[in-house]
Amino acid sequence: MIVRRKKLDASVPAMAMGDIAFLLLIFFVILARARDDSHLQWKPAAGQELTRPTTMNASVVVDKYNVTHLNGREIPVGTLAEELKVLLGENPAGRRTVMLKVHHEATAVYFEPVIEAVSEAGGELHHILEEEKNQQ
Amino acid sequence: MKLNRTKLLVEPPASATSDIAFILIVFFLVCASVEPDKGRAQVLPRAEPEPQKDKQSQTIDVELTRNAVILNGNPLPPQIFRKSIELKLADKTRDEDKIVAVKSRKEVPYSHWMAVTGIIEDSGGIITMQLEEEQTVQVK
């Protein structure tokens, strides 16, 4: 007598794919918003020979309305140095990078106190700029 | 005679949802990566309330106006400024002699400030910012 083996169907249900992908989508969106300053409006100044910082410990933005933000949160310039000191803590050199994003038209009266505050907190400044396009 | 009604409500195929969601993921990731993250590192000495004038031999003073550069009191065009600052810093060996005090007027835009400080750093200068301090004077 021949006993036929049952065929085991081991296919992944296609219906679940949508749910998995949707969960992944939510995961990425939440991850992107964790240190989010993408909602802030600013245009970088031009620069040459730009490099990517190896570490990023804090992000300071001076937007097109000359408002200062620390890690996406609005902050008065007077308290910026103290807040940065708390954020940077006792981190060794090389791990105290502060990404500074200043709108290209912001004036010295707004960005100089910010630079001073970063310097006072012992932060290592990294100005975020846009690669200069050579006009011919 | 019976007439069969055609079904108007048609369910979308469930197998397409994964493709739609995947395209959405790609879209969000591409949107997220547009934010610029390249730039230039800048070393600034820690802020001091008063500069130590007696220790420094001769600091180079650079004053910035809205679109001009003044080097030790002489207004210069950008190309000549680069050559002049390179010449001034060429013979300096000690770090304290390479200090360039940058003073900006209130209306100086960030793009201009970055361009000038970039030239100074490329020439080997160490930037310090000269800021006006607010003092409260009590009048009797």
C-alpha cells in the first residue's frame, strides 16, 4: 500500500505583509522624530570642502525668524549655555560636537551669542553648510 | 427572465498593500535624508570675560560690516584680504600670535561671517570673537 505524503504548505501569508510594512513605517517615522528639527525653516550658507561630523551630541538651529532652537525645542539664548553643559556633561573631546544650523541671512546680533554659548559650554562647533556651486 | 446585477463594489487586492506600504517607507526615508548634515568644524577658544592683552604680542583685528572686511583699520576687497591675512600669519609660529580678533557689526549676515572666518582659518589663524559686553552703570 502506498501512503502518500501530505504536502505541507509553508508559504508566508501575503496578507500580513501590509501590516509588517505599516509597522516598519511607524517605526521609522518615530525614529526620525526623536531628534527632529526638520520642521524648522532655515537655509544653509554656502561653503567649500565640507565634512560630515563623526559624532552629533546636540543640534542648535537659528531659523529664518532668528529664533534659537536646541534639539528642535525653542530656547532663549540666555539659557543655551547651561542647557548645553547639561547635555554635553563630562563627555571627552571628540564627543562634544554641536551641530550649528544658522539661516544664511541671520545677522550677527542673533548668531554670535549662540556661538558664544556653545564655546562657553565647551562644545565643539560644526557649522552645517551647503556645498558651494561653482558659477562659470 | 432573471437579470443578474453586476457587482459594483470590488475589493482592492490585498496583495498590493505590501507594495503600497513599501513605497511609503521609501518615500519617508528619502524625505528624511534631504536634511543637510555636512559642514565645517570650527575651533573657538572658551569665552573669557576680558582678553589677556599683555600676553599677546599683536593680535590681528578684523572688523566685518554688512559686505566688507576691515583688516587692522583698512577696508579690503575679499581677494586682497585673503592675501593680506596669509602674509600677516605666515611668519607667526606661536599659537597666541595667530589669534585673529573678529568683530562683527550687528547687521553682518551669517554667510558673510562664515566666508571671512573660513579664509582666516584656511590661512592658519585662530579665531576669537570680540563681543560688546553689556554693563549696567548706576548713576547717583
